[in-house]
Amino acid sequence: MLKRIFSFLGIVALMVLMTGLLTAAAPMPVTTFELVQGLPSTMNLGDTATVIVKVTSNTPYLYAQALPSMFFPGRGVVAAAGDHAGKGTTTMLEVTFTAKNSTDDFANAPGYAPVSVVVGVRYPGGYVASQRFDFVVTVP
């Protein structure tokens, strides 16, 4: 009986070791995020501007997504929605912003809106690569 237990434990230990070796051997995807077009530093009321990011990967991904993030949500500069793409190795993602109202009364002097676009890529197995692009926009 004791011999069977040790044999079973040996097989389990070997499986754990092999799983670790196989997992460690898998190369990590190389993902590049290129800012093709950013936001201007000044936008007038009603102006629109689009952030464009090119995503390239050496390994096929499940999907890529770009989402806006604003320090003053709903004020100053706002985005209608994010963008996403399905499986692939290269895509262009766009997020369009509109100057909604003046930033003169914002708490930070001299009155600007910090805005970001966060781009993420999800791969099989759960690995996610991401990058954030930050902008400062003044709306007179």
C-alpha cells in the first residue's frame, strides 16, 4: 500500500514538473502600440478629434480594445465610445473626443482636462498586454 502511495506521488510530482517546463517554454507575445494620431492641446467648443492607435502582435490575439478615460467625466472633453477589434495580429483602433464645454473653471490651474486612451490586447491563455496614452486638452 505504501509503495502505491509513493508511486502515485512520484507521478503527480512528474506531472507538476512537466507542466511547469511546458508552460515556461511558451514564448510571450510581443505587442507594440503605436500612437498614429493623438489629441490636440487645444480644442474649441464643438470640435472633434480622434485618437488612433495601431496595434501589432507577433502572435494572434483574441481581441483588442481601446477605451477612453477622463479625469472630469462628462465635462470638458468627452468620448462617445471606445473601439474594439476581433482576432488578428494587426489593427487600428479609434476613439473620438468632442469638446463639450470650457475647462477654465476646472480645479487644476490653468484649466485643462486630463484625458487618456487605454488600449489592451487579450491573448489565449489569459495574457493581456496594455498601454495608456495620456493627453492634456484645454477648451477655451
